[in-house]
Amino acid sequence: MTGIAAEVAAVLERTVLPSVIARGGGLRVAAIEGEVVTLEVTGSPGAALPLASRIEALVVAAVPRITAVRLITGPGGATAPGSELAGTELAGAARRVLDAEVNPAIAAHRGHVTVIGAADGWVRIRLDGGCQGCSLAEVTIRQGIEPVLRARLPGLTGLIDVTDHEAGTDPYFSPEKR
């Protein structure tokens, strides 16, 4: 790994990589062209792509020679697949899967998942009840909800959690229980 690529990798390892890995994803330096670094997202795209602006800000601040960061998914620079369904169709399909398969399972923890919307293959969800503020919410999303939706909705790029977890009043697993 070249000097600048090693610098970028070190910044990622110190800052966002542990969080991305915990969410079921990974990041690696794929290329550096001039002042732009291309990072390949592996595993769950939903683990890293929602953090794109944060990743770029951290890398640009720490490595002055870099002025922009580009995220790609898949080997060889493929971009994330677009949804085969329009946003409203994808949201409706995701809502049906969640209501039939996911919500009955998490109801035992006083939880519920609501689809907020969808665009470009991304489904925005909000966790309510016992899931709001739960210390295991990210695990539920990345290892429970996302795999179910990926299996049923081939055009899904990933999930974006828009839950205000700080506002949770009765989480199933409070942060102290973790």
C-alpha cells in the first residue's frame, strides 16, 4: 500500500471502520486518482453508505492531499445496484415484508419497524417501542431485518435507520444492559 493509501487506511481504522464492521460492512482503499480516494464498501452497503459524508469529512481533514472521497460497492468499481422498483413500490413491498415477517418477531420485545420511505434502492426505517434506543438495535437491523428484506427484495441497496434512539423511553436492552 502506498504512503497516501496507508494514511487513508489508518484514518479509517482509527475512526469509522470499527463502527462499519460492527454494522456488518467493511471499507478498503480501492484506488487513488489525483486528490480523490475511492473506497470499496464490502458486506452490507447500509453499514457504510449512510456515513459517506462523515467518512469524507474525516479523511479530507486528516489527509490534506485528499480533497474528495468516492464510495463504491462490489469489486471492480461497480456502483450499488439501483432498485428495480420505484421508490413507492419498494417502500410498499418492504412494508408488506416487515408487517408479515419482522414485526411479529420483534413484537415480543415490544418493538415495531415502520417504513418511512424509499428512494434509489434505499429503504428508510424507524424503530419504535422497545427497539427505539435499544443497545442491540443495530444488530437487529444488520443481522435480522436487512437479510430478510434482501432475500425478498432483490432491488434493495440497503437500509437507513432514521430512528432518534436518544428519545427512546423504554428500550428493551438499555445501554447499561449491554
